[in-house]
Amino acid sequence: MRWAIVALVVVAGVTAAAQLSTRQQDWDTCVGVDPDASIAGCTALIRAGQEPYDRLSDVYYNRALAYIAKQDFERAILDLDEVIIRKPRDATALFNRGNAYNFTGDYARAIRDLDRSLAIDATRSQRFMARGLAHDHLGEHDAAIADFDAGIALDSSFAPLFNNRGNAYKGKGELGKALEDYNRAIRLNPRYLIAIDNRGIVYVMLGQYDRAIEDFDAALQINPRTASSLYGRGVAKSKKGDTAGADADIAEALRLEPTVAEVMSPLER
């Protein structure tokens, strides 16, 4: 009888050790760099129901980051909701949820989250940039420029701030200032394809078609399959009277990305 009791204790001890080992493995994958594995590990921890209430915020946060890496922003937002319920003054979680709302096109909610994040910690340039993007998408170009200015004051080496401020100036019709910002972005990163494309668009809008074609050529040297560069070059060629070249570029752009004409709406053939 005593032997049976000892055996039972040993079995229970092995089971507890196995559970501990499994839990640690789940934590290791939850905080890992592979998004799919991270989601699986974090989900296992949530379903096991063994984590303290506060500790669960770390699990949800890591799973949210994995969903963001997979561009599954709706699920990321749901997980960040759980984090913020537990830690309402977590400036990073608020920033990430605001940025996720940007990607889903819910710019008003993005601004609310980013306002809260910046009220807690206004030392990160990317938080100003994210709010500036939301304002710019809503057509609030002056508010966007103010945010990009604040971001640049914190980090004048971050090329996307200048590119995005250039977009806001372009939205206001201040094409000269837009060009200055695109030039600064490209000086900071000579292979910054998006800024090169944007500068090419402004050159088309200014009627400087040769310069525009040079920029789109440069962008296509970086990535020959960039639909926006092909479409922009096609429009510039069309304006110069090169109908055959224009049609070829635009047809290839539409083949690669059927909605590219909507993205390039500032240009008209």
C-alpha cells in the first residue's frame, strides 16, 4: 500500500514537471520572432488559463505583435484591447493600436489612441508620425505637418518623416515645399523608392516630365516590378507624346496591380 502511494506521488511530480516544461516552451515561442509560432505559443498560454491577470497583458501584447507582423490588424487590435484594459497607460500598446487603426483606415480612432499615447510619452518620433499620417488621410494637412515637424525635431535623420511631410504639403498644393521634403528624404536614403516615386509624381504635376521620367527610371532600377513607378512613367511619357511607351508602361502597371490608377490619382493621363 505504501508503494502505491509513493508511485502516485512520483507520477504526480512527473506530470507537474511536464506541465511546467510545456508552459515554458509556450512562453519561449510566444516571445519568439516567428509570427506563426508566436501566435500558437501565446494562444496556448491564454487557453491554459494559468497566467496571472497582469501577466496576461504580456501574452496578448506578444500575440498582437505577431498579428501585426502578418498584417492581420483586426486581430492585433483585439489583443491590444486586452493589453490596454489591463494597462490603460501603456503608451507603446496605445501607439501600436493607433497604428493598427491607421492600417484599417479607422483614422479617427487612430488619432484618439495616439493622442493618449503622446500624452503619456511624447519622446518617440514615430508616434508623431503615426498621428500625422492619420490627420493627413483625413485631409487635415496642417495638423499632419505639425506632427511631422514634431517628429523631425526629435529625429531629423528619419527619412519617412520628410517623405510624409512632403505628402502633406502636396495635399495642400504646396508643391515646392513637397519637393524640398522629398529631396531631403532621398538624401537621407538614396534608395528610398517611395520618396523617389513621390518626387516623380510632383514633377509630373509641375509639368517637368523629363525629371519625372528620371525619377521613375531610378525607382524601377531599385524594383522593376513597382506598379506605381511604371504607371507614373507611363503618364509622364503620355504627356510628352510618347503614346506607345506610355501604353506599354501603364498596361504593365495595371497587370502588376489592377488598382494602381487609384493610388496614382493625383496624376491624369
